[in-house]
Amino acid sequence: MRKKKNKHYTQEEFDALPTKRKSGEVRADGYLFSSYGPQVLKDGTLTIREIWSSPRSFRKSRDSVAKYYRKNKIELNRKRKEKLRAGYGNYRETQKEGHRRFRERNRAARSTAQKERNALTLGFYRQLPEQKRLMIDAFYDCARRVTECTGIKHQVDHIAHIFGDGWHVPSNLQVVPQSVNIRKGRNAFVYAEQAA
């Protein structure tokens, strides 16, 4: 049986294909689909062609790729991690910029929310007995001292959020790292693995 010629597509035809072929797909003449690849024809037009291989060369190619990846696994993983880190660094900068813009646009709403929070905490604090107020002050003092000792910013967190079911009382307070407090948001608990 004569080998079939590989199909060529223009970029528009390729983009218009309803489904693309998958690697390993078998043709009527027994050849396996390898991939799509660019090719310049004699008249100078750039096309995308289907690359088909015999079962033997397909297996050989697949085995050589697997062998390469096995041999260079550590180096490839290192490069992949570096690429991810670089991308994450860019993402972090974009995220920070987005947060800054959000704060600027919502300055009035944030100010109102802060005033409500202060009213709930300070207003309730003033009504507590002296002993309870000293205990609350001890939490804030502890957070300040832990921050100074470790160099990691710590905050006093309400276990149950004060905008929810929580109160500004010693039994509802805990000292946690700032990153954990931000991640926790208005959730009821900080789990051990988050605090670690």
C-alpha cells in the first residue's frame, strides 16, 4: 500500500478545524499521528502540516523523548520551578497593584468599615471590667513582643469575627501571624496547618 501524503492547512483552515487530531491516532494505512508542524511550500506559502509516522518510528521517537526526560529529570524540574517562581513573582506584583487600586477606589467604604469595627471593639472594651481590659491589653502586648522577637508580624485575631457572632472579649482573642490572619478573613477558626 502506498503511503498517503500528509495534509497541509493554511492558518485560517487550521483555526477553522472543528477538532484537532490527537497524538497516536491511527490512519487507515497504519501510520500514527505524531503532531502538527509548520512547513514552507515551494511557492513560499507557510502551511501547517500533519506529521504521520510508521508504528516503528513513532515508538522510537516516543522512547527517545521518554529517555531524554528520564535522563534530564532533575534539570527539567529545576527549570520548570524557576519558571513558575518567576511567573509567581510577576503575579504577586500584579496582585499588589490591584489591591492598591481597590483601596484607592473604595477609600470611603473602607473608612466606614474601620469606624464600625472601632465602634464595636472600643465601645465594648470601655464597658468591660478592669480585669478583662487588662487581659485584652496583654494579648496586644504579646503580639507586639512576638513581632519584635521573631521579626514576623503578628496580630491579635478575633476567633469568631466581630462582624459575625464574635465579641471583643479575652476568650475570643488569639495571637497569630499577620499572613494567617489575612488568609483567615471572617472564617471562624485558624487551623494548625495554617498557623505553621
